[in-house]
Amino acid sequence: RKLIDKGYAFAWCDEAVVYEALPVDRMTLEYFLKRSRLIGFMSYAYYRDTRTALTNSLVGLKSCSALLAFSVALPFSRAWGYHRYAALLIRIHYHKAVLLTSLGALKIKGREL
């Protein structure tokens, strides 16, 4: 987003083949939970100053309701498989970070992964 704001252009190609090597320590649930927390913080904090107070409140309310719904579904998600359970945990961490950031209770100074 910062590069686009500086005038850089990006091109998309659906036919491009892309590979990415991931270190083993990034293939754990703990890593993905920390990452979703950081993404939730950044996504709210980045746009906080460009949105109205009403929009910011609605974003916090949306995350609050999503957090509640996902928390209720979490115990049942194990029946659908561990991958569904892990995906739901990741979404819970994301929305918890958005909500805590909107309330001013979460402040991340650097990449705490």
C-alpha cells in the first residue's frame, strides 16, 4: 500500500507460477496465531486515521460479533477436523487483535513474530 501511494505500479498475472520456500518454524500453529494477531493489529491501526469514528466503531463491533460467533463454534469445529479448528483459532486471534486495538488495549511496536 505504501509503494502504491508513492506511485509504484503492480501487474498481476494469473498464469505466473510462483514458489515460496517456508522455514519449518513458520509451519506451526503458534506462528500463525502470532501472525494473525499482528495482521489484525496492523489492519486496524493502518486505517484508523483515515476512517470516520462511526466506521471505526462499526469495525470494532463487527470484530466483537465475529469473535463471539467463532468462540461459540470453536468447540464444535474439532468434529470437522483439526484444520478447521486451527483456521477458526486463527480467525479468533485476528478479530481479538482488531477489537483490542480499537479499544487501545493492544499496542505492537515492531514485528513480534
